[in-house]
Amino acid sequence: MPATERIKYLTRLFFQDACTAAERTELSEWISSQPDEQVMEALLQEEWQTHSPVQSMPEAMATRILGSVFGEETPVVPLSPEKQSPARIRLRRLQWAAAVLLLGCLGLTAWWLLQRNQRADLPTDTGMVRIPPGQEGAVLTLQDGRQLLLDTLGNGTVLAQAGSRLTLENGQLRYQPSTNTGTAIAYNTMTTPPGRKFRVQLPDGTAAWLNAGSSITYPTQFSGTDRKVSISGEVYVEVSREDARPFTIEAGNFLRLAAPGMQVNINCYADERVVAATVLNGSVSVYSIQGNRQQQLYTGQRVILDRQQPASMLQLQTPADAAQAIAWKNGLLSFQDKHLAEVMRLLARWYNLEVIIDKEVRDVEFWGEVGADLELDQVLKVLEDAGVHFRLEPGRRLHVLP
């Protein structure tokens, strides 16, 4: 095959952790001898964005390996190309692209194997392979399409974008907006893959917690007379109150919520039957986007909308169980009043699983909650008390049996 296709093939194998030792050597030698920076940069960026792993390496280990590659530490990742010369930009991007791959050749494969040996591939007392719980982490997609895997950035990392300053602190990305009103506004999207959750503090001080399999799109600074974001999955938002500038949240093409300030949990997973919004504090106007209907919600109330009939009436539930609505934010997996299929979807998101429910399995309703820090087999032992049985198959596939 042509040389470029061969390298694409090897790079893809590497990111799938399927390279042989000879193939890794071939790939490493190509990086060292590649004269065409643009070809190399484009290829590595494409494959990294497509196949980037979500398992993070300890900061100390990453620093040691990066130091062996560059002979220096790089605690600050600049995102503002206007502050660097074109030559420096190209060199830095090339260095980071090469570092990503070299880190893998030198250490990531060993790190993943070590992690698997320590946790995921060790059998439990019952013989089931151990699947660790989810953890903090997210992918930040910038307006220009570049992506940052926040799991891999050390605590205290500072980013710069469109005049705004972004700081990664203790599992939270915090924005400090530009004081220059003429600065162009960029829109970013934070995404939590299955098995990850994260928190972001928006430019106005509003805080948003993202559950696994969720996203939020927002500007790097709010301007004008309103503040708007859009979400998917499940997000809890504590809005910094501004009476003169209401805050608007759009949940897909289903609900729009608006208030000067509010504390609200919104669940709009695509695989759930309903979209739900629970108000923990505040007075919130809720609009059905397709049904052109409005409902005013107050503290302790919940509204749901049938995804299959998005133009139908909004259903008000009061009082709402606010503690259960944000159990996930507080480190719990809540099974309260959930049927088997709902519980399996919850586990699939948090433990990054594919779940298959045998058609002979009877429906079961669950109550209670368990810690989200438990490994999968510990949670399944609790559920088995209800007469449901499980088999974990290769590829993180969980089969539910009668």
C-alpha cells in the first residue's frame, strides 16, 4: 500500500492498542525521519482526535516521559495562535502531535496494560472481570474543531482562548472572561464520554456538572442582554443570578428553561423515554419547543415531556424528589423507582458498557442507591438480590439473564 496509507494503518492500530513491537518501531522511525511536517501533523491530529484514549496517565509519569522527549516541562497550553509566530505555532503543534504518539510508544501502552492488570482484567472472587467505576474527565472541543482531553492535563493547567483565561483546577474547568468588550466570542463544547463526569464554571460564574454521556455548548464570554447554553444528556446547573440578564438552557429540541437565577437538573438522554427538568431552587419558565407550551416551575417541582410526543402537554410533578434527581452529582447511583431497563442504561453510561437484556428476563422495579465509586461486580451483586443474573462478555458487554 502507499506510504501514507501504511502510516495511517499503523497509527490506527496503535490507537486501538493493537500494534506489534515491530509496527511500533516502524511508526516511531517514521516520526523521526518525516521531512514533511504538514503531512505528519495532519495525520497525527486526525488519528488522535478519532482514537484518543480516555484512560489518563498520572501527571508525574506523563511529565517524566514528556521530559525525556523534549527535555522540558510544558505546564501551560496556549490556544491563542495570534500571540505566536507561524513558525512557533507549527513547531509546537508538531511537537505535541509527535509527543502524543511517542508517549504512546514509550509509555502509554505499558500504562494501559498496567491499568488493565491492576484493575480491569483481574477476576473478582466470583470470577467476573473487574470493571472500575467512572471518574472525572471530559473532552473540550474548541470552535475551530481542536480537542483537548482534559483527563491528561495536570491540575493548574492554564489555557488561553479568544482573550479568555481557562484554568483546570481539581476536576473543574474555570473560565475568566476577557475584559476587552471587542474580543471575538468563541463557542466551545464540553463532552463527557461514557464513564466520565466533569464540572465547568462558565464565564458568568454559573457552574454546570455533567453526568456521563453528556455535553454543554457555551460561549467563552456572555454578551448582550441574555445568556444561552445548550445541553444533551444530564446536566445540573447552578446559575449565577443576574436580574437584567436571564439565563437560558436549551435541552435538545425539546425544552427551553429560562430564569435570572436557578438551580436545576435536566435529564434529556436520547435513550430515555422522557425529558425531565427538576428545580431545586428558583422560579423557572419552562417551554416546550415543539409543543409551544409553557409551564412555570418553582422550587421542589419537576416537569416531564414524552420524547415520542414532543408536542404533548408538559406533565407537572410536585413535590419532586430533588435528592434523587441529583444523586449522581453527589456520588450515588440511584435506582429509586427505576425499572430494570432504566437501571441498565444508567450502568451502561457510568461503566461504559454495552448491555444486552435477554427477552426472557422479567421486568423488575428497584429502590435504593449505591455509591458510584463501587466497581461493577459490587453493584451487580446488589442487583442480583432481585433475582436478576448477569454475564460479562468480552468487549465490556453485559448480558442480563433470567
